[in-house]
Amino acid sequence: MKRLIFGFLLGIIVGAGGYWYLSVGRKQPLVQKVETSVVNSATHVKDVIQAKLEALNLRSDDIKEEMSRTGKVVRRKARDLGTSVADATADARTTAAIKAKLMADRDLSAVSISVNTTGGRVTLSGTVSSPEHIGKAILLAMETDGVRDVFSTLQIK
């Protein structure tokens, strides 16, 4: 009887170990490889965004300085100055695209940021929690098709 119970318990342990190996244990190197890939991709995206923020003078210090000097932040796309968005539907599409980007970004609130587009000129108003978020909102707007200028009167709450 003891042998039967011992054999039964040993079978359960071996079975549980085999199940773990087949379902989880074999895949751990793959999971680590995927995690490394995701971390590397996130780091690359962060570096690209940082470079764009620096190129457009949208760093925190730049925004603070311009806000204190003029009370607003304005950036223009040089390559699109000669073209304009003529009709109201294009402006509405542009506004909707920017709002969608704001909703997709977990740092920014589409509810507390108002977006108005007229002739390709976008005005951002409302409140954000930091100067970095002002830069991020301006960058999201500038990377939207149909945008010529971005004016920001966003305030830090």
C-alpha cells in the first residue's frame, strides 16, 4: 500500500514537472528574447522622439523659456509653409487625427487639451501636467498630415 501511494505521488510530481517543462520551461528563452526586442524597440523610439524634440526646440527648458517670454509656444513646419489646407473638412480631419493621437498617448489627456484647426494652423489650448507634455502634444500635432503651424497656449497645472 505504501508503495502504491509513493508511486502515485511520484507520478504526480513527474507529471507536473513534465507539464511545466512543455508549457512554460521550454519557452522561457523565447520570452526573454521577445522582452529584449521590445525593450530595444522602446529605447529606439524614445531616442527618436528625443531627437525630434531637440530639433524642434521642444525640450522642457525651451518651452519654459518661451512660455515665460511670450505666453505661448509656436512652431512652424518649414517645408509646408507654401501649402495650405483650404476646406473645412480637411481641417476637421486634421483635428480628429490630432485628438486620436492625444487619446492614444497615455501621458496626455484629450479631454483637457482642446484642438482647433483653421487652414492647417492648429491651436492647442488647455492644461497639461508638465512642460514635457506640452512638447509632446506639439510634436504629435506637427507630425499630423495637413498641419502647417502649431500654436500652443497650453498651461501647466
